[in-house]
Amino acid sequence: MAMNPMQQMLANAQRMQRELQKAHAALAEKEFHVSKGGMVELTMLGDRSVKELVIDKDALDPENAEMLSDTIALALNEALEAIGKEYDEIEERITGKTGLF
């Protein structure tokens, strides 16, 4: 029995939603690594949680506080940007558009 156009559209939307959920679940577990000048090493997961932050002991000198703070912020922003880019690529690949769901 052939589906009418509305049923076909609904079936396609449900298939895309399942594919998106599967891809987003895989992204949530993926690790993103960023290293900044040997001072800071950051590992974030695709769900935007920090898995590990390693700070070089020499960077903990009080005179380096501002530079260390800036370096951590740079590492976080770089990792978040990489995660966002991959998320958008998933959306584009599955739906043909970014930010659809």
C-alpha cells in the first residue's frame, strides 16, 4: 500500500529525528582535546561537559594568574567552537539545514 504525501513527509521527519538523536548521542560521547602552549590541556565531551583540565604546575605561579585565566578561557572557547561546528555539520548532513531541530 502506497503512502500518501502527508504520511511520506511524516515518515521522513521521523526518520530524520531518529538519525539526529543517534548522531547527537554519538557526539555527546566524543572527546575534544585542546592544548594551549603547554600551560593548559583540556578535554571536553560533545555534550559540552569538561572531562579533564590539566594545568602545568609552572603556570600556577601567582604572577601568571591573569595569563592562566585567559589561557583556560581560550581553551574552553576553542573546544566549544569545535563542538558547535560538529553539531552544525550533523544537522546539515541529516536535515540539509542547520538549526532545524
